[in-house]
Amino acid sequence: MNCAYLRKSRADRDAELRGEGETLKRHRELITEYADSLNIKIEKFYCEVVSGETIEARPVMQELLADVEAGMWEGVFVVEVERLARGNTKDQGIVAEAFQLSSTKIYTLTKIYDPNDEFDEEYFEFGLFMSRREYKTINRRLQRGRIASVKNGYYIASTAPYGYRKVKNKQDKGYTLEIIPEEAEVVRMVFEWYCKGELQPDGSYLPIGTDRIASKLDRMGIKPAANSTWSRSTIGDMLRNITYTGKVCWGKKKEQKTYQDGALKKTRKDSEDYIVADGLHEAIIPDELFDKAAKMRSIRQKCTTPAKCTLQNPFSGIIHCRKCGALMTRLAPSPKNNYAKLKCPNKYCDNISSPLFLVEEQILLFLEDWLKTYELSSQEQSLPAHEEIAVKEKPLKKLDEEITAYQSQLNKAFDLLERDIYTLEVFQQRHDYITNEIQALSQNRELLQSEISRLKAIQVKQEEFAPKVRKLLDTYQGNTPKANNTILRELLENVLYEKKEPNRRGNLYNANFELNIFPRIPS
């Protein structure tokens, strides 16, 4: 019994792109014709479409070797011996040993290798060695070609980043990028939001991170290139992609091979030795804005609490520095100061720290004042969402009345047709007119009903907000910092902190800092 092994190489893929036909199909025909000339029947074809350097990366090759070692086949047909192994010396030894110990012949289009023949054995091993050498030569040539292309400004990655499309360069064989205007505008918005913040009704700017940018784009109905929704990692990759500045990059991540539990593992890690060159494509983001985003990423790194530690900062992830946008951190008590401080972690920022307990007091006072004002106003007037619902329910009722009236007219038209008062032509005109009116009114009603449902959901959240504030104020002193942080994250969207003058000696309790507090009140 005999079998055949077919594998598609990198060169085969290039040939297919040039229109030379499907490789595996062509090789199958060649091997079948060759086997027929030898009056040998091929019982099974092992087909591999994965281009892997090692045997470990080629599952079909592993299956073939297992069957060969088990003595299942008398011979294996391949187009050329190089198709069996181009891996390292270890892989070549595994292949050679499997065929030698099982006395399995190898049939190629140019030669038949008999493992029991000493000269064939040496020739086979020499063929594998030359195959590996050829692989290395081709790989070096490809790498040199890629480096040369990048230095000349061509874009050689497989897919274009969001905001661009990959196009053939009109003057040469390489590829470059072409801006997609509507997507490029999204890229500009992302960088502006991250670096400047989100414009508020009072004219101020609220710092916004990658999570909120992703959510904002989803709410706007903007779709990313690959997935259905945006994610923090997608936004982060966009902010780090130097391609948007009109440059091309290669080799920023390099493959590292290690053995873990006896298996070869490949990982891609950042490399300091990479190539950056001016690209042939037009920039979307200016260098200054890109550099500013990079600087803000370095100072906005969120401080995480190790698994074995307990959160001590009740405002973790809530308070930002108003000067540079970094998340404020807690500085533990020291022999010099027996109280914790709230400080900006950015060493280039001149925002002055304050005792954490003072900041805590001011935020609790704000929430208490807000609650008093809310409870007083709620006795005199209803919630904003409740008022909007009441306003929108009146036109909804009117729409229902108009739809009912048109339905009645439609029924009368049918009655007049049955009584031969309406001709078929007149009835058709009336029917089309009334039906169109009902359809238009129904669409308006659906939109209005959807808006009312949205407002009712907001109303529920508005009604729940005040009790949450009251619960926090009543239980704050007895809660752990972690428990308070959980509740504060539900109540506060963001807090901006700024302090220009340090406290003088003996004036520790002077809260001479400014806080811009943004409650998470549904609106």
C-alpha cells in the first residue's frame, strides 16, 4: 500500500497569485500520473495547506510520520524530497529515522529513495540538508526585500489600519496606503478626545480614556474594521500606530522561540531594533498630536492593586489631575507624615498633593449638599425625565387617535367599494393614500415610543441615584476603602483635582485645592 504527501509552500502561493493554477491540484495530477506509470495505486493523499517551518506546526505531517512509523505504507509519493522537511537538524533526523526504521520508500518525480540502500540514504539526508539551506537563503532574501521596501516608504503589512485602504503603487510594484475620508475623520476624533478630552456643556473638557472612547464610538453607530464593536485594545492600538503620521514601520515585534514542557513555543515581543521610515502615504495625524498621545499614555497608566494587597484608595480610578490628565494616586503615610496623600504620579507635572482625608471630606460634603438640594427640589417638582415623558406622551396619544381615524376611513372605503359607490380605481387611490398616511404615522409613533421607553429607563436610574448617595453617606465611615470605591464609581463619572499653592506650616486642614466633580446622574 502506498500514499502521497502534498504540501503548499510559500513559493507555491506566489505562483498562484501569478495565475499558475492551484498548487495541490496540479501536484496531485503529477503524482497520480507518475504512480500510474509505475503501476502503483495510491491509497491515500495527505494534504497540508499550512506553511510551517517545523514538524510541530504541521499536523498532517505528524499524522503521516505516525503512520509511517507504524509500518502502514510501503512507499510515500512526494513532488520533491524538500516537501517532507525544511526544519532544523532535529526535524530532519526525525523524518529520516521514521522512513529508515520502517523501510518505507520515498517516490519523487526525479528519483526513488530506498532506505535500505546506503547511497540512497546518504542522498536523502543530503537532500534534506540542502532543502534547509535553501529555506534559509530564501528567508534572508525575503527579509532583505522587506527592509528595502520599508526604507523606500512602501507599506508591506498584510492589512491596512483603520482609516486607510491598501492600494497598488501606480509607479512601481509595491503597495502604499490611501486615505478613506470618513474613517480618517474617526481617527482624528479619537486622538482629539484622548489628548484634549470630551467637551462638556459648561465649555470645560472631561478627560476620556480608551474604554469611554470605545463606548462613545459604539453609541454613535460607528463600526470598526474587523469586529462589530470597539474595544479598549483597538483604541490603544490606534493611538500607538505610527502609520497615522505618514510613516512606515517594520520589525517592532520580533519572534522568539523557546521550549516549554518539551514543546517549541513562539512568542512575539517588542523590539528596540526596528525600522521607521517616511511612507509614501499621506498622514492623518500630525506628529505633535501623536507625540502628545504617547506622552499621555505613559502618565495615564492605571495603578492596579496586587492580588495579595487590599485597596486603600477609595478614589482609585476616579480622580484625575486637571493639569495633565493622569489618574491621581494614594501616597501611603510615612514617618514624616502620618496621613495618606493624594498626588499626581506624573513627575513632570507640578500639581501639588493634598492630604487624602481633606479631599475625602470635600467630596462627601459635595454629595451631601447635592442630596439636600435634590430632596428639596424633588418635593417641589418632578424629575427631568418625568417631565419629558409627560411632554412626549401627549403627541403619542394624538398619533394613536390619528391612526385610529385613518383605520376607520380605510374601513369605510372598503364598505363604499362593496356598495359600488367607489369604482375600483377610486378605491385604489383612497386605499394607497390612507395606507401611506397610517404607515408614516406608525413610524413616528414607533420613534416616539422608543424615546419614551428610553426616558423611563433614565427615570428609574434617576430615582435610584439619590438612595445610593444616602446609603454611601450613612455607611461611609464603617465601610472599607474598597467598598466605598465601588459605590463612588457608580455615583461619580469623574473628578478633576488641581492645587496651585502648598499648605503653610500649621495650616494642614486648609482645603486650598479645586475639585470639578461630575456626578453620574442619568440624563
